[in-house]
Amino acid sequence: MENILSLLPEELEALMAQIGEPKYRARQLFSGLHKGLAPEEITNVGKKTVAKLSEVTTYHLPTPRRRLVSAIDGTIKYLFELADGNCVEAVVMHYKHGSTICISSQVGCRMGCKFCASTIGGRVRDLTPAELIGQVIAAQKDMSAHDPDARIGGIVMMGIGEPLDNFDNVIKFLKLVNAEDGICIGYRHISLSTCGIVDKIYELAKQDLPITLSISLHAPDDTTRSSIMPINQKWGVDALLSACKDYFAATGRRISFEYTLIRGKNDSVASAEQLASVLNSRLRSRSETMPIHVNLIPVNPVEESGFDRSEDKAVKAFAAALEKKGIRATVRRKLGADINASCGQLRRAEQNKT
Ligand code: SAH
């Protein structure tokens, strides 16, 4: 049976009709469920309805198994336990304009990026739409219990997993989280980060969901990129940037590029110049200036990878070389440094314990 949290408003309406309940009840149910209430806790849904629902659906919300709060900046990291005992991570970061949650899209990951902790044990399984939205609902519920004014206003899909490798469930999740009677976060406040599954980027562009796309680029040339990201052996930098161009043409949404700086691997000024020239030549023509933004992230060393962070000096020089060629670059502010807030680290720490 499907978790009731996976159902879109119109699917819930159809379900209510199927069990002989009036349609309008679906709205109350959807709204209550997305506030973090179990079906039996929603006041205007009667006991008989709850019983009928439980014959055709299940209900489970991810439960916080661990909750770490950064003493430095208030970042909250959750290790959520799913119905089958698997765990995923989500992180809530506080910015001047509000709180944003970073959620996981799969249990583990099969993309094999050499610097990433999430992929070490491979992919266990995809998350369902209920588990994707469940992370947002459960985090919001927990935050509200501590502070009634706390509100999640943005979502980034940058946690464990490759969102475009779980395409259909992610698309459904985007519709669920955007639905009026639920959490209702606008598409413009959602970003999806991908290692570059090119055929799915074209498919995403067709969906008419104006979310921000983040591309994990990490190298300007195929030799370097293939050596740290196996996906590049299937689709090289050129094919990836063509897909980005198409995405921008279709949605008008700016694309940001993630670039993890690894000492001695991809962090020279020559690499920065090559990156700027590749982005400028492949994405911009004389008549149009596509807004491009590069997010520089000094690598978080993962024991197994043997990669080291670039020195501060190298990071600054890299950013300056990009700016000089008209590419906006920022160095990612490190949030939650004291709580293992980077992707996959907490889940791995927990696995190593057992
Ligand atoms: N699979 C998606 C989303 C998850 S990773 C993707 O590849 O984009 C989120 C971001 O963190 C990606 O840009 C990823 O390359 C980066 N990342 C992963 N491990 C990292 C590490 N050890 N240090 C710095 N950035 C890392």
C-alpha cells in the first residue's frame, strides 16, 4: 500500500470518492497531513474515515533519530529514520531571508563521485514522494515545537542521492510541496542539484516547473571531470552545457554551478580561466548574457577519498580569475561546521557505529 503522504490533492480527492467520502474532506485531510498530523489527529476527519483510509493506504512520517544543532550558527541537522529503518539526512540552514532545508533524494547514491561521502556504500533505494515531502514536514513540525515562528521557506535538493536518478518521485514531490493547501513553497524557492544526468535535464526543462538548477561541475575539462565524476564518461562537459543552455531557454531560470575545490586537482588559476572560457563560450553569445553563478566549495575531506581542501589563497585566486572574465563567483559560507553538516557524513558516522 502507498503512504498517503505520496498523494497529490487530486489523487486524495479520487481516493475519498472511492471510499464514499465527500470531496471537500480531501482538502482538510491534505492540509492536516502536511502540517505533520497523522490521519487520526486531524480533528475534522472522523474515526470511520480514518479506518477506511487505513485499509487502502499507510501513513508514516520520517522520525528524527538524531537532531544536532550548531552552536555556531543554529544550523539543524536531522538524521531521519524511515519506515523500513533506513536513514537519510536533512539540514535546515538559517539565512537573513529565512530558513532553507536541504533534503536527501535517495538512500545512498550510485553516482560514484570520488570526493563524496554519500556514494561510498552505493544506492540502497529511491525515496518515495512521501519520504521526500516527509523530510520537510517532519523538520517543520520539529522546528515549530521549538519556536512557533520558525518557517521553512526554501528547499534545496542537495542532500544524499542524485535527484535526477529518482526523477518521477522528485517531480511528484515538487508538485506536492508546491500545492496550495499544503506547505506551498514556490518553485522559485526550490533548487535541484545534479551531477549531470543529461537526458533528465532535458526532461526537467519540459516539466514547466521553474525551479533553479544547480550543476555539480567541479572541472572544466573532460579528463579532470571524468577522473572525479564517473557520470562524465557518459555525458561530457560539452553535452552537459548544451543541456544547461536548453534548460535556460525553456525556463528562463538562472543556472548555478557548484565547483568543489580540491587541492592540486582542479584549483589552479589556469583551471579557473579554462572554466570561465568554457562557460562563456558555451552558454553566452554576443546577443545574450545568461546569468551564470559559480559556487566555490573547498572540498570537505572524506577519509576514503584522499583529497585535501584548497588553501584559502588558492580559493581567492580562483574566484578572482572567474570574476575577471565576467563570471560571478562566491565561496560557500560554511554552515554547521561543528555538527557534520555536509552531505552523507552523519549517516556514515551512524553506520560505522553499528
Ligand atoms: N547528487 C547531487 C546532489 C547531492 S551532492 C549532485 O551531485 O549535485 C550536493 C553537492 O555537494 C554537490 O555539488 C556535490 O558535488 C557536493 N559535494 C559532495 N561531497 C562533497 C565534499 N566532500 N566536499 C564538498 N562538496 C561536496
